Amino acid sequence: MSDDLQAVNPRARLFRIILSVYGVGIYIFLFAPIAVLILLSFNSSTVVGFPMAGFTTDWYARLSHDNVILDALEKSLFVAFWVTVLATLIGTAAAFPLVRANIKNRGGVRVFITLPIMMPGLLIGVAILVLATNVLHIQPSLRVAIIGQTVLATPFVILVVSSRLEALDRNLERAAADLGANPLQRLLFVVLPLIYPGIIAGALIALTLSLDEFIVTNFIIGADQTLPIYIYNQLKFGITPEVNALATLMLLGTLAVAGGTFGALRLVKVLASVTKNTKLLEEPASAEV
């Protein structure tokens, strides 16, 4: 392959080297801040920065005794869980009429659905605050924060699931209908198993957005605080490496969740392949009998 490229373009080797260096530079640009964050979590000094005063793991030990930061983390996970569940359910349900219904100007409808993505979070936060307090007479709280973050996360789920649903071959559903499957059975045993990677991807996006959301949440959460709000408040007094230690643990947790999700998807594919091969082996045996 390299000889063929060299014959077509004498400078192909040079371009390949330049692109390789460029690609490595992009990855360094993306992951260098994360590497610095992990490194500073082991800094023995209370000042976050270089040069490091020494190496220690005390900041990880202090996390288990810091009730304020643990409470903020617990509330962040609580909000993220419900936002993920609600956004996934609502977004998946909304993707079906967007793709399957006979909607005129489908592109315009898709743009209308994604308006919360394009609007500044500041405006959405103020709008939800006014709606909750002046119209619904609900005081800012964790419940209102869940509603507000769900408004932001649901369009992402709709886009991901609808794109997966559009790529689905409708002939598979027609074949299931010819075999006697009713609409519910076609949904449960044909459609959802084929689009579940998109559903899981949308759920992971919603989870990530919720854990990271600050602007809208700051308006509607009231006296409570999630982890991003806690970190923002700590900026007034100075952030210690304890926050870096927590961020490192959350990074490891995120990698574990992502790895477990992809591993589960791979396991489902392997089990489906084994089941299919088993049925194929049983069919000749039953035919001979």
C-alpha cells in the first residue's frame, strides 16, 4: 500500500508523517489537562500548581471525611441518575414519531426540537426559574434542577436515537409481522434490540451532561449544590488538590462505566451469535429425526 501511494504521490511518505505528528499533537492537546489534573492530585502542597512540593495520597484519604464535598457528589449523582432515566425515556419515545410519523418539513421539526441545545444556558436557566416560581409556584430545589437538566439532555437523546432508528431496515419489522408478531412484540423483540446501542449512547450523553451542568443548575437548584456548583464556590477560597483527587476518582468511575457498558454490549452480541449458531446446528438434527 505504501509503495502504491509513493508511486501516485512522491511526497506521500512526508504527508503521512505530517498527519501522524498532527494526530499525536491533537491527542496531547486533548489529554494533557487530564494528565496534569491527575498528577496534581498527588501534590502534597495545598496550592494547586507547579512546582509540586512532594508526593502524597493524603488528599484521597481526606475525601472520605469531607462531608460537604461528599454531599455535593451524592446530589450530583442523584440528579444525574434521574436526568438520565427521564431523558432516555422521553427522548426515545419522541424519536419514534419524529422518524415514523408522516410529518411535513421534518427538518424544521428537528431544528425546533434541538432549540434547547442552541439557546444559551443562561436564558434557559432564567426561563425555567421564572416558570417554576411565578407560574407553577415551585421553589428552586433538586427536583426543579432535574427538570431543567432533563430539558437540556433530552434533545441529544432524540438526535442519537432518531439517527439509529432511521438506519433501521423496516423489512425486518414486516417479516416479524408476517410471522404473527403484534406491534408490541415487534417493538420489544425487533426494534429495541436493534436500536439499543443508540439508546445507551444517548443515556451516556445525558449522564455526562448532567454531571457537568452548571449554568442552568445554578439558577434552579436553590440552597442545595451539586459538585460543579461546589467547585465554583470553592474558587472564592482556593481549590485544594482534594478536588483533583475527586476528579481523578470520577474519571476512573467514568472509564469503568464506559468499559462495563461496551463490555455488556459485546457480551450481548456474543450470546446472540452463540444462540444463533446453536439453533442452526439443531435444525439439521431435527430435520433428520
